[in-house]
Amino acid sequence: MKDQLHRAILLQQTPKCIVSLVPSQTELLVDLGLEETIVGVTKFCVHPKHLRKEKTVVGGTKQIHLDKIKALKPDIILCNKEENTKEMISDLKKIAPVHISDIYTIDDSLELIKMYGDVFNKTENAKTIVEEIKKKLNVFRELRSEQPKLKVAYFIWKNPWIVAANQTFINEMLSVNNFENVYQDVNRYPEITLSELKERRPDVVLLSSEPYPFKDSDIDEFKSVYPEIKVIIVDGEAFSWYGSRLLKAFDYFEELQKII
């Protein structure tokens, strides 16, 4: 089998001990019916809430305790190109086979769900999740098709100010909402200044609830500089968590559209 970087992964049998180093992928494993096979997670694997109390927490997404992972004797370690580092993956490959996801679009996410279904012998569960996501996506897109486009800037960090631009899953989700990302002409997560933001002329500024936990005081800061721009704190998981989180994302987007 191959992962989403087209790397060959050699598995002798269906993995029974999984270490997941990506929160959204951990949630997906649980929704696929694989909770009992998860042995290690990150401190950011917050869904479902009880998981970190029952599994071994092996660190974060950028820094891990290799000794803890090695002691778990995993059959496979699940990573992501964006969230985990090359150095980590190089070390992890010495412990167990490493599967790396690479997600920019909803299609990439659906591919990963099917991939996990095949790898972990949960093909029917994966098929059900994929079909339900497609159904919700189609309904949502149809509802949004007649909506005029809004120009938005989506912030993920403060000090320095960082936005989500092109070639990100967030940008894909903005597009699904019929939003025009004012940073569409640049890639990934550029640092910007608030003075530069004015030149982009967004109709709405979206402040993500994660990874930086924006608060009402940050809205006030924006409004003091740009009183004419609408500023809203949004659910960062809905915009950036791929996998089975998409089952809930479109319902959230429906509610968001009512207040924008």
C-alpha cells in the first residue's frame, strides 16, 4: 500500500496498535470504530474528550517523546505532512511503519478516509462516512450557489499576524462557503500586517478559534483599526479539521452563514 505522499508502506497484517499524531485523524479513527486499537495520541487530540485519559499522550504534533512511542510497540504511526516535522518522521520510521497524509482539498480528505478503511479493515465504515460527507457537501453547495461572494481574510495567529492563504485546507473550506479569500494570490500561511490588510479590502475578517485562541478582545482590536469591517470568531475545527469532522462542519457553516 501507499500513503498520500505515494510512499510505499509495508504491513504484515492489519494494524492492531495505532499511534496517531494528528488530532483530526485521531477523531477519524474513533468514528471508523478503531478506538480500541489506538494506543498513543497527542495532547491536542481533544475529540473525543475522554481519549487522552485512556490513551498514552506521547507529546504534541511538533514535539514528541520517542521513548513513550517506542514503549507502545505500535504497528503503525499516523502522521501528516503539514502538522508533523520531517525530523520526527525520520525518527518514527525507526520504530514502526509511518503513514503520512497530505490534505489540501475535500477530495484529499475523502481519499484518506477510504485509505484508512482499507488499511484497518473498516471499508464499510469508511464508505458510510464518505457517502454522508458527500451528501452534506452537495446540499450545502446547492444552498450557497446563489449567494453573493464575500471577500474574507482568515486569521490563524497573532503576534505575528498570520493568515490562511492558497494551498491550504482552510482555503478549500472558505471556497465551499462561497467566500473569496483575499490572500488567494499567496500560498500557505503568510505573515501580514494590519496596515496591509486594509489594501486587501475584506468584507469580513474571520478569527479562528485555533491554533491561536482568538477572543472578543481581539475583535475589539480589529474594530479599533477598521471599524467598517465585520469581525467574527469562527470554529477553527470546522475550517481546518478534515476527516470525519466534515460530518459536523457543514451544519456549522449553515449557522455561520446566518450571522455573516
